[in-house]
Amino acid sequence: MDDEWQGVQEELEHDPLETARTHVGALLHHARMLRGEPGDVLDMALRTAQRAFAEIDACNTLLDTASERAHALARELEGRLAEGDSAAVPGLLDELDTLAAGVAVSEAERQVVLRILGMEDTEAGVARTPADDRDPVPTLTAAGLPRVPSLYDAEQPGYGTLTDMMAAQEKSAAQRAAAHARRAAVVAEHMTEIVMRLANVSVSDPALNEEALAELRHSYALWLACADERQRDDS
């Protein structure tokens, strides 16, 4: 039996969960050799441990799924904002909220399982950035956007002809339109960056989720304001 147990130990994987599963499997194998109640108790305990590792597996799978979906949402959000499709954005933000809530529940369950197993996150293959070491979520306000030039920025020279005046007005309108487009693009880039940041940590940091999702809502309101300003300027 000792030689067989040693052989199992030598074949252990480097991954912590795989290592634990191998230990559980080996112990379960030897538990079957025991007679009477002690073997039954050990068998039950090991099966409980196996179910716990299955729960951790499910949590890890959810993190992978959340990361993939959040990356997809970032790309979709970027496209919708570029198209000016304001009606589609609230649904994308709602889906991010739902995604974050689902991950929060799953991670709470993970912590219960880890306490039962007497393990830490790092032992289960999960690396987390301490809150104090995490960069704050960037914020954006109207003051941080490119300025729209005004007709009163500089004195207008006298126009020799009506054609000169119309050309100057067209130039000013083009400059203002370009500024409006830059303002909307800055907000869209900001929002996409925040969603990518959520995706890169699988939407699993509760503090980051709270800050980021709130900033996304605020930024969307800012993007709508930019669109309204552009529409008023064009009318």
C-alpha cells in the first residue's frame, strides 16, 4: 500500500486543484480497503470534499464565462456608441449589472467552500489584487472633454463678399462638428476602457464592480448630453 501511495504522490499535477483531487481519489481508493464504520465515515468525508472541489470548478467556469462575456460586451458597447445607437446601451449596462451580481453570488459560495476545506484563494488557484493595491476607477466629467469652439472665440474679420462669409460659417460649423464628435468619442473610449477592466478581472472584484458600474451609468449620461449638444448645434 505504501508503494502505491508513493506512486500516486509522484504523479501529482502542479495545479493546486488537480493535486487536491488526486489526493482525494487516492484516499478514497484506500478507504474502500477499510472495514466497518471508519471506512464509511472516511468515504463520506472524501465524497463531500469531491463535491466541494466540483463547486470550486463551477465557480472557476463562471469566472471564465463572465470574462468572455464582458469582453464581448465591451466590443458591442464600443460599436453601439460609435453608431450613435443610444437605445441599445442601457441593455448592455443592465447585462453587466446582472453579470456582476451572478459572479458575486458564485464567489460568496466559493468562500464558504474554501472555509470548509480550510483553503485560501491562492491555494485554489485564484489570485486577487488587494483593494489597497488596486488603481481607482478613472472618472470623466464634462470639464475633461474637448471644448467646442464658439463663434465668439475671436473677432470675425469683415467679409468682402457673401461667398467669403458663407465659407467662414461652413468652416466654423465643420470645426464645431469635429469637436462634438471628439467629445462623444472620448466618452465612448472611457466607457469601453472601464468594461474591459471589469472583463480582465472576470467581474469578480465587488469594490471595483460598484465603482465601475456607477461610473458607466454616469458616463452614459454624459454621452447622451454630448449627443444632445451636437443635435442642438446642428439644428
